[in-house]
Amino acid sequence: MSYFDRVSEAAEWLRGRGYGGADVGVVLGSGLGDFADGLADALAVPYHDIPHWPAAAVIGHAGRLVGGTVRGKRVLALSGRAHFYEGHPLTTVAFAARVLGTLRVPHLVLTNAAGGINTKFSTGALMIIDDHINLLGSNPLVGGNDERFGVRFPDMSEVYSRRLRAIADRAADAIGLQVEHGVYVAVHGPSYETPAEIRAFRTLGADAVGMSTVPEAIVARHMGVEVLGISCITNMAAGVLPLPLHHDEVMETTRRIRGQFIALLEAVIERL
Ligand code: HPA
């Protein structure tokens, strides 16, 4: 079965169970899955029930899709995502975004945990992604192009919608939250970066570094979905502070700021 057919089957399966017609999709980054618990009229499905969806082993235990309502908007929230560092092709990593695009979800909010490269940032800050640099060494569109998804050479001059970034700024203002803006660089991982790499990325114009988001953003744009990206700066990147990096710090920071993060997401969704 072709990739297009697998994506279509997953989308049809979800449509048949009442997950069609959503106003926005939200991909929840590491430690940010709680947002899905606050949805009204929530209807959850574990990833392993959805045909062709990347296996739970790839994603971690909490993999589930939750449909529900936030401030009158129908939301599909994805708690848990596949990462490139797990060894899977980028087409697998981007499968969920393909399915949301096939379901004609008009807006996709991609969230992640990221290391702060910009020394003006502090741990716990939220950064609206203005643009990205793809250092994954590959692209989810590599291989034969299926024109039913989009064109062979899609434009990437505004991956993160200017309109949605302005909405995010207004939403942050309305709830009295200060947000940062910047460029997200995606790396393969799973090792964290060296201080020399972080200095290099700073020179390249990056403000934050992480191991996700870019594959989903590229396929979403390929399909004409409007994208917003929000990074939680869970730690300062390697060498910024004289401290080793540890995944526990990433989880601890997301725990600390999840209230603000959820408030921002809800305020954004209200304004879509
Ligand atoms: N580097 C890469 N990915 C990350 C980091 C980091 O410092 N923090 C959270 N995700």
C-alpha cells in the first residue's frame, strides 16, 4: 500500500469516529501533553488503535490523539510524537501531520521543548518560532512526490504563518505573558549538542535548538496547512551555562511552566 493510501486510511478511520472537521491540530512536545487533559467533551484514542500510525514503541507510552473543544473551537491534540532520533524515516516522523492535513485541519500548532541558544533567553521562556533551520540532514519530502499532497518543490518562505504569529503575540498580551521570538534549528540527536555546535548555530542565526517540529512543519506547508510553532526553552543550550545537560531538567522545566503554556495555547485557539 502506498504512503498516500496509508495516510488516507488513517484519516478515514478517524473521520468515521468523529474526529473530522477540527478547527486546529496541536502537537504537544515533551512534558506538554497535559493540555489534552483540559479539553471539554474529550474523545481519546490510543495511537496503536489508528491504522498505520507509528507504533507506540516509537513514541513512548502516552501516545494518544484527543479530540475535544477549547473556547468553542474543535481541537485535535496529539500527545506524543515520533522523532527522527528513534531511527525512523522522516515520512514516519511526519505521518501524524500528513493525517491532519488529509483531514483538512486548517491550522497546526507545533510545540516542543528546546534548548536556548540566544543568551537573552532564560529557562522557562516561551518562544514563538519565526523561522527554522533544518539541520536534520534530510527532509520529509525526499523520495517520489505525490501531487495529491502537494507540489515537488514547495515554497518555504513563510513556514510559520505571520498571521498566526501575530495572533500568538496578541494572545500572550491578553494574558499578560511575555514571549520571545526566534529561529529554531532542528538537529538529528539524540545526543545533545557540543558547546562548539551551539556557538556555530548562534553564528548561523539560531535562537533555540531541538530535535522535532521541522519535519511536521515542512509536510504541513506542503499540504497548505497554516503553521504556528511554540518552543518551551527548557534549558540553556550546551556551553551557555557551566552545567551539563540532562533530560530531567527538560521535564522539570515543562512541569514548571505548563500552566502558562496551556494558558497561551488556549488564548491562541480562542483567537483563530
Ligand atoms: N538540545 C536539543 N534538544 C533539546 C534541548 C537541547 O538543549 N532541550 C530540549 N530539547
